[in-house]
Amino acid sequence: MKTRRPALPPLSLPLPLPLSGTRRRAGAVRAVQAYASSPSAPAGGTMEFRVSVPSRAACSVAVRRIGTPVPTPAVRFAGEDQDGASVAWVRVGSGAAAPPLADGVGVPLTWCDWEPSLLLDIPESWPPGLYVARFSVEAPLLSAVALRGRSAYVPFVVRAPLAAGFPTLVILPFAEYAAANPWPTPEVRRARAVSLDRPFAGNGLPQAFAADAAYVEAMVDTDFATSLDLHAGFVDPGAYRRILFRSDVWSPEMRAAVTKASLGGTDVGGLDGVPPTSVDFVPGPDGRRDRVLIRY
């Protein structure tokens, strides 16, 4: 685990204009909050985390795999207090500017413009699976930050290298996690556009996480990916004999990939069980691809 700030990629879109009003302080509700810059990485790759804690507070992070454990020693680092911001999206893709994305009640896109805090270099020996990073702030007894929210969790997936030869692929519903995430307030779930650059509400685990973790806990000889990986083309479902899904929302790219795999002989459990497309993804305000989910 490295505590360095990597350079962000060049912006491919103009930054959205900030809404007027007071910026939301990330640590106002919980002592520590965190999210990942991407939902997954391959073994041998890198996960980037963005963390907000009371400024310069001592923190630690530990990682565990759901199911068979892997050796993951805890790492200590100095935390930083970061702010969340609500911004209105002013353009999606190319072309003329469009009105800010919001639903009928005017809920704007809410995203966190936090700086990268930690990089996790994933060993090539780590098996594919569902993982959880636990971030903890080390607060003195009876201090203000000791009262609530001293730990936060960030789920992520480790994928097998390409052509690893696993017969089964499990697609975990990180698109649904983002769509259903009520951070910072429940009203955000009514918005037409929701950002993936937000912590999950509460302790950081999505609402359906416990059931999904129980589903995969005993699985062996299985590769893992997220629905966002399927959308982005980071996994080829046609390379597996069988694909297992959880309850999710679907983009056109996700459904097209599964349809192609099914026609090629992959057991996808029947396309009748795959809901129609209801979402799509566009770059986030900082230009990173597929960081904003758009509901149809």
C-alpha cells in the first residue's frame, strides 16, 4: 500500500460549473469516509482509494477477501480532511451544452472531488474475488471523532488476468450499488444522474452487499468482475462456459456483451432473466470514463 498521490489523467471534458451554496464537509457525519476510484482491478494491477478523515489524524487500512483469506497486513497513514461538492453537469459527451442533468424535482449530480489518498498494488498471487478495504481513524478515547464512524469500508473486486482459464465468471452488481446509493441524502436516488465518485452511505457497504457476499463466499475456481467492467469491455463473457449474475441495472453495452456470449455458447442462465437496459454511463466531471450513471 503506497501513500502517494498519483497524477490524474488529462481532462477530456470541461469541468462542470459548481452550484452556489456551501460546500459539504465530508467528515460532518462520520469520522472517516472513503471510496475507490474504480470498482475493480486485475491481479497485478492497482486500486486507488480516496479517503476523508480529520486532518492529519492517524489512520490505518486493512484488506480482506470474502471467502478464502489472503495475507494483507494493515498499513498506517496520515489522513486528510476533504470536502464533498455538489455540481451541475453542463455537458455530456460532445456537442452543444445541455441543461444540468436532474430529475423532475431538480436533484443535481452530487460527486466528491477528493484527491487520491492511497494506492494498493495488488499482488499477482491474489485470487480473483470480492474484497473489502477497512479504513479506521485512530482517535483518542472520548474525543469528538471517537463517538461515531471511526471505520469505513470500501468493497472492490480483483479480476483474474486475461485468459486465466476459469470456467465461471461472477458479475457483481456495482452498477446497482451506485444507483441505489443514498449518500449524502436519500433524495439523490431520485436524480437522473448519479456519480460513482461517492462513498456508500452508512459504514460504506452497499445495501445488498451482505447477500452478495454470502452468495460468493464459498465459490472456488471462479473469476469475478463487476457490471461496470462488463460495460467497459474489461472482461469477455464469451471466454467462460458460464456466467452468474446478481440483481443489477443494465446498460446497452452490458446486454450486448452478454447476448454475444450467449450466441457463442456461453451459459448465461437465459436472457429472459436479464432485465432490459435502463442506464448508461458517461465520463465524470474530471473526465474519467464511466463515472456517472444516467437513468433512462
